[in-house]
Amino acid sequence: VADMERLVERLEKAVERLEGVCTDRLRGAREEPPGPAQYVQAFDALLAGPAAAYVRISKEIGGDVQTHAEMVHAGLLSERSLLVLASQHQQPTENKFSTLLKPISEQIQVVQNFREKNRGSKMFNHLSAVSESIPALGWVAMAPKPGPYVKEMTDAAMFYTNRILKEYKDVDKKHVDWVKAYLSIWTELQAYIKEYHTTGLTWSKTGPVATEGANAPRAPPGGAAPAPPGPPPPPAPAPACSGADSATSRSALFAQINRGEDITSGLRHVSDDMKTHKNPALKNQGGPVRSGPKPFTAPKPACSGNPTTKTTSPKKEPPLLELEGKKWRVENHENASNLVISDTELKQVAYVFKCINSTLQVKGKINSITIDNCKKLGLVFDDVVGIVEIINSRDIKVQVMGKVPTISINKTDGCHVYLSKSSLDCEIVSAKSSEMNVLIPTEGGDFTELPVPEQFKTVWNGQKLVTTVTEIAG
């Protein structure tokens, strides 16, 4: 009997120990932090899918395309960090949210600045496609329609991706795959936003209010794409009055556009006693009131670094006309009327940049000519076997003496194209441009001037969209 009692006592103690161990394990399991939110996991799938394919193909192409892709991937990882933070915190105030958006905004500018600093790159179309669409990362600040905003940014890349497809379609399939992989990032992102963030970034209903540094960036789990080597350090941010283009300005300020009515909250109310038309006594304070128009004064700069120091004009780059490898570089010429490129070869290209009130003649047969950021420039050339491109320019006159298959006009105001009889089959592609005219030679040696339409009408015919030139556009 005594032995049985001792055995029962030992069994009871063993059961108590087992129950204690099980309780501790259950308590520990409950205290383990939850995994990533569902919409973070979905974003990881996007990183592991189209984003990883884009980075991989960019690495295969190499050069500027690879470097650019690493910058884009860094921006996507910054966006993931914000999504992780939003899944664990409540929505902050506008000021705090603007601070949280800075890493994304700064990375957008890094991507765009890289394109601007590499305008002479052989992969300029690739860099431009990415640069024009990268502001799509700013969808996190766009409410209530973040999805359409991404669609708008994606459309901005189409001009350049279509060029890439045209150039490499029958030459190198790798570049065609690059276009498909890159565009699929934004296509997948639109579907992702529609499912998880239809009217804006979704924040947690519980947890603390988000603040700067509330959540350290975490890398995606093992199944997601690993981060490539980090991008080079970003350039110093440009001042607010640096004259950056509209896309860069929009990406830098996308947090402000989302403020809505709150953007006027900082304005001071002006009472009736402070208004001169209701309180005439105010008009005589501080000296007599000038009547009539003010004399001309030099406009003040929009911003200045230090009010005590004199502002200096930007350093003027020296003019350049030289052959660098297979590229003729014609840059920074002003009031030059006798620029000539001769002794050309079929594989050479010409890049004309920031030339003002000048004329350039290209003799012989050349692969392509690009006019970028020029004003009041005249171009005369014999034969081009590829494309003549005019971009970001004003008041350009182009005369074809021989043949050219394609002339592209993009973001240009005022462009006259004089065709020769042998180049009448030339295709003229235009986008975001105005005041374009094509001059056709007549039998008498004169030219007939014909305007290129700028306004179009699009209707749905029940099966597809049909676009026609409006009557007022000619």
C-alpha cells in the first residue's frame, strides 16, 4: 500500500511538471510577434515577381541600366518600409506623414537626377522610361485615387518604351523582355492598390501613432527578391528654384498635394480694419501712395541661399564640337552660325545639347541625330538611316536634303520640318508638342506648309476607341 501511495504521488508531480511546461509554451506562442500584414506580404510578392525580373534583366544588360535598376529597387524597399510601418501604426498628422515620405521622395529624385546626368548614355531611352514613371512610388500620398495616379505615371513611360521596342524588336530580345518586366511592376502595383489601398494608404486601427523612426526598415522574407548592392550616394538636393522639370517637382512635392483643404490652414485671417479699401487711413502710413505703373525693376530670384551673400550666375559650360567614340557631341553653342559635322560614318550618331540661336550642318550619312534642350536651332543634314529626335526644345527648324525614315518631336514648341522630295515617305511622330509644321517641296522649288494636328477627338464605337483629328485642329 505504501509503495502504491508513493507511486501515485510521483505520477501527480510528473503531471504537474508537464502541465507547467505546456502552459509556458502556449504563453510564449501567444507572446510571439505577429507576422507581416497581409498587404505587406502581397507587396513582397510584387518584389519577388516583376521587380526581381526587372532587376535581373537590367543586370544582364549592365551599365547605366543596371545602376538605374538598383536605384529603383532601393525606392521599392523604402516603400515597403513605409507599408510595414503603416500596418503597425495609426495614421499620423500631415506634418509627420510628410517626414515619413522623405526617403521615398529623395529616392525618386536620385533616379531622375541619374537620367539628367547621363543624357549622352546609349541607354538614354531606358533611363528616360524609368525616370518619367518613377514618381508612381508617390501613390502612398495620393488619396482618394492612388491607382489612377500610378496609371498616369505608367503612361508617361510609354513614349520611351515604344522606342526601345522599335529599336530592339528584331535585334535583341533581352531589351524587349526588359520593357515587359519594368511595365509589369506598375501594372501589378495598380492591381495591388485596387485590392488593399483603393482610396489611399491603409493604416492600422490599433497601435501607437506613427512617428519618424518608429519602425526600422526590415528586409523582405527569404522568398522575396534579395536587395542588390546599394546605389551610389544621392547627389546634393537641388534648391527650390533650380528650374527642375515638372516631373521632378511633382515627385518632390507629392506629399503637399495631398493636403487638400488643410493647405490653407496656415493663412492668417485679414480683418476689416486691416483692409485699405475699408480703412483709408492705412493708405497714408509709410509714405505717399504711388499712382500709375511702377518703373521696371529687375526681377528678384525666387529663392536665395544666404541673404548676406551675392547670388552668382551658374557657371557657363564651354562650347563643344567633337567626336567621342562614335558620337558627335555638339553642346553649349550660342550664336554660332557655321557649325559643321563632316567626315561622317554610318555607325556614328550626333547629340546636340543646349545650343541657342545656332545652325548645324551634318554632311554625309549618319545613324541618328538627337536635339535636346535647344532653342532657335537650325539643322540641315544629308541622310539619316535611323531617327532624328527633337526633345525638350523650342523654335527648331530641320531641313532634310536626302532621306530619313523617322522624325520624332517630343515636348517641343515650335518645330518646322522641311522635307526633300526623296524623304516624303518619312514618318513624323509627335507627343506633348505644339506649333509643328511640315513643309512639302513643290514643282516650282517652293514649299507648301502644312500644320501637324495637336488636338484629337476620341469616341467609343462599341468595340474600341476611335481617335480622329478634330476639325479645329485641321
